[in-house]
Amino acid sequence: MTASPRLVLFWASAAQASVSLLTLGLPAIGPDLREEYGLSLAGLGAVLTASLLGAGLSLITLGIAVDRYGGRATTLGGSLLAAMAVAGAAFSESGAVLIGLLFVTGLGMAAVPIAGIGSLFRAFEPSRRAWAIGIRQTAVPVGGVIGALLLPGLVALGGVRLALLACAGAMGLTCLGFATVAGEASGAPVAPLSRLRRIWRTPGIRRLLIVAGLYVVVLQSMLSFTVPAARAAGLSAFLAGATFVAVNVTAGIARVVWGLLADRAGGTRRVQMMVGAGSVAATGGVLFALSLHFGALVVLPAAILFSFGALGWNALVYVSAGERAGPELANQSVALAATIVFICGALSTPPLGALAEHAGWDVFWLVNAGLAGIGALVAMRLPRATPYPAGLTAGITESNV
């Protein structure tokens, strides 16, 4: 029996939240990780993004696996590998081993976003698609909020080891639930890698990937370094943690709001909302840099504004990538976009940590604001795409925003 769209959405979101419990929860215990493993800011950035790098390198392969073997088998295999690697990381004795095992975690956990988004593309029509993927993407910051609230307490009870074991258990259980509703193999021939060249030639795809690459650098900077920046500005551990929670809560709200706005007019407002998200992030980044000189009462609202743009665009990129490529290539197109997002986010974070360490937080945040502004300018030149209903091919118009 085919699962209802809302049940698919629930389990896809739950599995993603468990993944984010690790990837976005770890920044909340960043000071503990630095103390436990003797990490610099650049080293902390490497730890926090190792799983993203692993996921980025495996997304396209796992997208093909979903086409051939179905979301159920791919999710089961990937989540088993990821949970075992996180459990192993809990017993690591050095930063290098921790980074390596988190990288392996990413190789497996990439099955969750690609199978989840693919399932939602099949389950929802265009008028609800950006909303549904926005809800699923909201699970990313929801996992971060849970991690920010839960992991510091677990560290206090049993150290970093207990926190990582909790992440492994949550990932294994929720991914098992998602696997029960994920789609089976379609029975169609496996899409050859040569089809990636067709996606690459699709009007607007390359520009869209540039926008995604710019935006994710800002997103990852905010997730990885909000707490260290707030602490450096004199905020207490509690207030810095509260700011991080507020950032993640705002991200969850923003992804739903941007998705709802993008679904207007039959789903033809994707590009306008991408431009809007980048513009808000650029403005918020400047204000956040200034706010760090004026205390918590100013930092918190500035962080909320910044995160509404910087952390709210993900669903817009993924749904646009899938719709531009058409139903036949949507799965691989989303995988390609996610690959760019994950790899750019992972590779940019350590050098940005070094930038903050050597040039200071003002330069760091102003650079990020500039990247968001450039991304918005690039997004303005994206051609509009006509969303496709089930079984039809997407179309691209010649008009620009």
C-alpha cells in the first residue's frame, strides 16, 4: 500500500532531523570538542563539516542507487553505515580519527536527503511542492535546536562520547522509520552518468549552482561560528547558546515562509524568493557584525534577521533544480545541487575559521554578507522555470526576473 503524502513527509522530516541532530548539534558543543581534542578554530571547522564533505562526495552515487534499488534499500544501507560510524566516533581518541569517522558518517547519511526529497517530489504536486520540501528542510534546523538543547546536557552527564552515541541511536531509529515509507525502485533503466551532462546543459542550472555555492558558505558560517563569535563578543555561554537556538528556530520558520511564498502563482515565484533570501542575508550579515559590539539585546534580533535569509533558501534551490531538469532527471538534478551545497559548505568552513582567527569577527561577517549579496545578484539573472505536474516535463521560459 502506498503511504500518504503527509506520512512520507513526516518520516522524511524525522530522519532529516536526526541527521541534523549531529551535523547542527555539534556546534553547540564546539567549546567541548575544542577542549577534548585540542582543536584550533580551523580544526573545529573541519570536525563540524567532515560529515558534510562525505555526504557531498556520495550524493550523486546515492541518487543513482535510489533510482536503481529504491529509497528503502538505499536509506537502510546508508543509515546503517552512518550510525555505526558515529558510534565509532564516540570512542575516538584524536581529532584526526574523529574527522575521519564523521567523514564516513557523511558517506552514509547522504541517503536521507536524496531519498527524502525524491519521495516528496513524487508525493506532492507543484502547488504544494515547495511547501512540502520547505517543511522537510525545516527539520534541518529543528534537529539543530534539539541538538543545541540536548547535547550540552549529555556532555555534562557523560562527556562527548555520550552525546555522539545519542546521535547514533536517533539516526538509526528514525531512518528505519523513513525506510518503511520510502519509495521502491521504479523498474526503469538506471540513469547513466552521461545524463549529468544533460542536467548541466539545462537552462539556468549552472547559475543556480553558483547561487547555491555562495549561499551555503554563509549558511555554514552562521551555523558553525555564531557561538564562538558571540562568546568572543562577551556573551555568556547561556546567551550564546540561546542565540544559536534562536538562529535555528528562525531557520525553520524561514524555510516554510519562503516555500509558501515561492508556491504562489502556481509555483512560478521560486527565483524571486531566492533573490529575496539573499538580500535579507546580506543586510542581516552587516547588522550582525555591528551588533556584536553592543551586547545581547542587539545581537539576538540581528541574528534572527540574518538567519531568516541565510538559512531559509535551501528548499528553493532543491525544488528549482528538480523542476528545471524535469521528472526524468529530477532525482539526479537535486543530487547535483545538494553535492554543490554540501561540498562548498564543508570546504569553506575551515578556511573561514582561519579568517576569523586572523582577521577578526568583523571582517568574517562582512565577507559573508558580501557573499550573500553577490548570490542575490546572480540569482536575479536566473531564467524562470515552469513547474511540472506528475508525469510531465518541466519547461524553461526565456524571460528573466
